[in-house]
Amino acid sequence: MPTEKSKVDFSDYQSAKQAILIQLQQWHWQITYVEEAVRKQSDFEAVIQENRRLRLAIRDSYQANQKLSRREPMASQRLHRRYLQVLLNLSSQIVSIPSKSMAYYDLIGFKDHLLEAIDYIEDKSPEKGIE
């Protein structure tokens, strides 16, 4: 069940964009932290746990924000659609049950997709989108 914490208020474009970017950057930072733990301690269980946690967080964020409002300003509606597109893309990029041998590489690959998503939300790659 999605939490209210996962809900973004799209009534103010700048604060919504900032909240989305903070969320994506937080996920990126958490992956970096797990990546370092694996390198130092070979803690592959942390990778699998982080993978599950990210899948749940993405699902909760999507469910909490899936309803578009026509009362939002046009720019906010566009940002809202971009955010939903990013969440859908990210959910398809993270492996649900990674094999132990590939879990680390899957998570690192997912980190790259997060960077693309951040650029997409920041509107640095409007034509390309995210793939």
C-alpha cells in the first residue's frame, strides 16, 4: 500500500520537480552506498535486499502518483506524466529476482538508468526520453 510520503504534490511545478529529483537522487545514493559495501565486504545479500527495496519504493511511488489531475497547470501535468513514465521504465529495468552472480551488475546497471531518469526529469534529454 503506497504511503502519503510517496505522493508528490504537482500543484507547484518547481517543488514537484525538486521532490522527484530528490527521490531519484536518494535512490542513486543508496545504490552507491550498497555498491561500496559490496566492494569492501562482499555483502551480496545487501544487493538483493536493496533490489527488493527499490522495487517496492518504485511501485509505491507509482501507485501513490498514478492519478493525473486536470487541475494541475500544463507544465505540472507534463512533469507528472514524465514522472510516471520514469517510474514505469525503472520498474521494468530492475530485476525482480536477481541471481546472486548477477545481482551486483544488475544494480549497477539500474544506477545508470537512474541517471538517465534524472536527466529526463531535468529536461536535459527531452527528445531522447528514457529507454
